[in-house]
Amino acid sequence: MPIRYVCSNCGETIFEFKYVGQDYYGIPTPKEIYNLYGGICPHCHKELKLPSIEDIEIRPRLHVYSLGKMPVSIPTRATGELAQS
């Protein structure tokens, strides 16, 4: 699940952490994002503020992926016949 840092003034995404392994540092803190842009939103050029607990939003995923139906029979190596599972 991605982690997005969004400007509270204009609503634009400032930074998005999409997946583990994206970089070597891990998930940046709000203070690191604030310092990265000098405390100014790159979109609307208003001053950024550090979030409080009430400002943090946790939402469920919009898409749930399924692996589909598993096969009923699997061929074996030794005989090449289908083994029933």
C-alpha cells in the first residue's frame, strides 16, 4: 500500500512511497519531506505544516487482487500422468 504525502493547501501529492525497496532509506518521515522541499509546497508554493495525528488518514485498498482458481489436477514428473489433488 503506498504512502502519500499530500499538501494540505492544494491537495497535490508531494511525495509517494510506492513499494518496499524503492530506495535504501525506507519510508521518509514527515519532517524529512518537509526538509526536502524547504518547508514549501512545490505546486502551490505555500508553507507546508507538519501533520498532527488527526491529519493522518488511513484508507483501505481500492483493488483486491485474486490469484484465480487453482488447477484441479497437476501432472507428475515421473509418469507424466495427472495426479488428482
